[in-house]
Amino acid sequence: MKVRLGIVSLLFVQALILVSAQGKTTLDGVYTAAQATRGQKIYADSCASCHGDDLSGGGQTPALAGKDFNVDWNDLAMSDLFDRTHGTMPADKPGTLTPAQTADVIAFLLQKGNFPAGPAELPVEADALKGIKFVSPK
């Protein structure tokens, strides 16, 4: 009985996450400040050597904040950014970040890009991320 209740509770929580993410944009506070703080450390350890401490990129390495970054991702689902980041980064060890670490790094990028934080963490579930649209801040 306890196992069944636990499974039902887990499914309910996952459904709430999915429903709460549907129809949102990056302007709706889709990450938490605490998540961005975790992401900052991961970024410093795994990303800054190529993309710069200030996310400005350089040479063949793209910036991860600012107008050009926003134009590249505008109107796409956050699942696209998540999949690209998770599957190809860091460039010297692609795919080594866990899904949670990937979400934390993206939360840090959003924070640095002046996207608002909110009450819930950026999810790692593909369906939930597909329901969040990247929309540039004005």
C-alpha cells in the first residue's frame, strides 16, 4: 500500500510540474535564484574556459547571453536549448553534465540574460521543457 501511494504521489508531482510548465515563456520566471546560483559554479568549472567568465564567448565560441544569443533561441522551446547544451557541452567532454546540472547552467544563463527568476526550478523533463518557449526580454 505504501509503495502504491508513493508511486501515485510521484506521478501526481510529475503531472503538476508538466501542467505548470505548459504555455510558459522564459519571461514567466521558469527557474529559481538558488538554481542559478548552483549553475554559476557549474558554469565556472565547465563552461567559462571557452565561453568566458562574462558569457561573452569569443572567436568560434558563441556568447551565451545578450542579443545574438537571444535571437538564436527566440521562439524555440527550452527543450531545444536543453538538448543542445546537454548533448554537446562542454565541448571537450560532451554529454558529461547530468540533466540537473544542465538545467542549473541554463538557469544561470537565464539569470545573466536578465530573465526573471520564479518560484519553481527549471525542469529536466523533456515534455515540461517543450512547454516553455524562449522569449527575449524587452
